[in-house]
Amino acid sequence: MAQHDENVVWHAHAVSREERESQHGHKGVVLWFTGLSGSGKSTVAGALEQALHHIGVSTYLLDGDNVRHGLCRDLGFSDDDRKENIRRVGEVANLMVDAGLLLLTAFISPHRAERQMVRDMLGEGRFIEVFVDTPLVICKMRDPKGLYKKARAGELHNFTGIDSVYEAPEPADIHLNGEQLVTQLTVQLLDLLRQRDIIQS
């Protein structure tokens, strides 16, 4: 891992996170959606973002595929590359939370250690782990990108749920049943955000 150059110095902002949060009218946090491919992470995160936007919450959604088109385009799917992928996303998430945004991320993030790394990076109360728990058989049936089919055919290696392990949260901050309607899951998430006093409306 590269070391920090002694000439690189962290600069404090003139505007604090608390001041940014006050301007937004809500706290800056990350909702970290995790689950198998096809579990519904991106769908639920997108529906929640729409609902939050509708009530005036400042949001941004980081999706796994989108990040791998740019920020992490140089990474593959080995365990080391997956860890680096999540580390980079965690750094971006930390900046967005500092900006006072309610950030939603949708990443398989199969290893507990990497998810804990991001939780530690963000600090107490800033990381909410959302487990979209959908049975593998259902994910295989959905297979929106045809990835399970490719993995079973041997065309795709290190694929989570087939030849690469997924470590479920123990426990998550909120455990969603991925077989429920997206509208039901969105309501559960909004209720959680209100209960934790992250949003008011």
C-alpha cells in the first residue's frame, strides 16, 4: 500500500459538516446496501432515493456497476481487487457524508471485513448496513444481467454465490426480505431513517 507523502497535508474546511447538515436539513449518513447479485439492492436503493428526493432530502446513489466504469475500472474481481474496490468507495462515501449528503450505495461487498472497514472509516452513527436478503434460487431466477448463467457455464469466475463466498451481516442494521415488494421495503427504510432521527419528514 502506498504511503502518504510528507508534503501532502490534510486541509480543514472553513465550513463544518454540521453547518452543511443544517443547510440540508438532515444528517449525512451512508445506507450501505449489501446482498447477492440479483437480490434487488440497486432497485430498492433507487426507489428509496426517489422517495427521499420527493421529500427534499439531498441524496446521491453510488451503484457498483457505475463505479467500475470509472473510479474502479482498473480493478478485477479477485479478493484483493474487491477489497480495494470497497476501500475506494468508502473514501468517496466519507467525503459525501462530510458534505452532509444522505448517500446510498449498492454493492455486493461480500466480505464482512470490508464492510466493517467502511463502517470504521465513517465513524459512529454514519454507516447503516442494509442487508437485502434474497434466496440464491430467486436471484438465479431473476438474473437480470445473465451473470449466473455465465458463471454456471464457466464463463465467469469468482462470482459471488457460485464460486466465491458471500458473508451475510451478523447482524445488519436493517434486514430486508428481498422477496417483498419494493414499496414495502422503501417504507421500512424510511421508518428506520425517521426512528434514528436522520430525516424529519
